[in-house]
Amino acid sequence: MYIPEPKDTSDIILDDELLALTEVIAENVHEMWAKKRISEGWKYGKERSDANKTTPCLVPYDELDEIEKEYDRSTALETIKLVISLGYSIEKKK
């Protein structure tokens, strides 16, 4: 039986600049997901249907409901925290 064991990043605290970056990454994650889905023949539909390849999530990020946005935000947040926990730094070029 598979038991997920993600790295513990609970001790990593992000400053406001990195928290803002999280939202930018979350939006890009959605854009990449949507681009791939569309290339696979998926279309917007009010109901998700694997058989018909329709999903209500094929909309711009700002039109997603908060539950869907939170999935992308969590992925982005944990990725940034993992990078930092592994000893890397993230800084914006001036």
C-alpha cells in the first residue's frame, strides 16, 4: 500500500514577496494544465466528463472557484517551501 511521505516544510515561513510569487505560480500551473487538456481534446463543460472530455475548469484562473484555486496555490506554496528547505534561495533580480 502506497503511503505518501512529502517532505516536511512546516518550519519554512515565506515573506510577503514569496507569498505573492505563490499566486503567480499557481496561475501558471493552471495555465499549463489547461493548455495540456486543450491539446488532448478537452473542452469547457458545466460538468466534468472523462468520456466526453469536458470540464468546468477550462476557464481563466481568475474565474476558477476558490476550491480549485486553492489546489493550485497549495502546489505552488509547497514547491517554493521545498526549494527553500533544500537549501536554495529565491530572489528577484533588480
